[in-house]
Amino acid sequence: MADSIGDSLDAALEGAFTRRIPQSAQAQMKYLVKQLKGTKAAAEALGISQRTVERYVTGKFKRPRRDLRDRIEREVKKRWQPQIRAKAKKRAASTAGLVVSTRARFGFTAAPGTTDDARIRDITQALPPEFADRLFTAREQGATEQQLEQIAADGLARMYFRANNTRAAGLGVEFTDVEHIQIEL
């Protein structure tokens, strides 16, 4: 199963949290109801009935099944500590950049008639702030996983394969079959 770049970006931002998310299902549900301004909106976000949300809020239901527990946690993390999340994004996009660790298939195209067969590579590379900005902006605008992969491929091509554009000018890099990707701020 391949990790997604979008999920990896979210996980990197979660690493910036200064407090843990609420732990119990009741506390998480109360947080979602408050953030979404009502039980109906929380129910729609989770794909459950409004009555079920109310039962978790009052404590009548305590242990959600695994798929619902995962959805609740994902929705809470999406909204948890928005200022901390914004600061981490701003720092990555303006000064710090990010680090991409991946195991994927890379292939190359260069001058007409020359190619290099794609092969699996393990790469860990720091990318400059402009790529962090492009990735976060694209994620916020609802970019597809393929679009995010292309931005990451552009960054890896420039920094890893072309040494910040000091060699191998014109080298095109194909980034496919992502087995694993992890992004750190």
C-alpha cells in the first residue's frame, strides 16, 4: 500500500502540535460539534446520524467501531490547533523548507534519443521553501495526488538529480510507483 503525499503533509503538520488531541470518543465528538457548530454538521462530516452524534456527546455511546473511530480522529486532527498548523506551514514555506523521504520508481529523459530505464530508489532529500509552499498551496486548493506527486518530483529532480540545477540541465524525472513517502518539516 502506497502512502499518499497529502496524508504525509497532514502528518508532518500534526508533528507541530503542542498538545494532544482529545482522547475519548466523547471529548472528540464534543470538539467536532463545537468546531462544526452543531450536531447535524458533525454527523454529515462523519457520515453518521445526528442522533448517534448526540449519543456520543452525552456519553451514552463510548466506544465507536474502528472505522468510525478513525473518521472521528481524522476530522479532529484536521481542525486541531489551526494557528500552530498555520505557523508550521508558514515557516516551511518561507524559511525552513521540508524533507522528503521516499521509496519510488524514478526514470529519466534527457537529450533526444537518450533515456535511462526507471528503477526503484530510496531517497531522502531536503527541498527548499518554494516546494513546501507549492505543496501546501496545492493541497489546500484540492489538488489530486498526481498533481502533488508532480510537485514533489519537480523538487526531487531539481535538488537531488540536478544538484539545485548546477548539473544535468534538461534532465526530466518521472516519479511513479510510490511505495512509501514521508514528509517532515
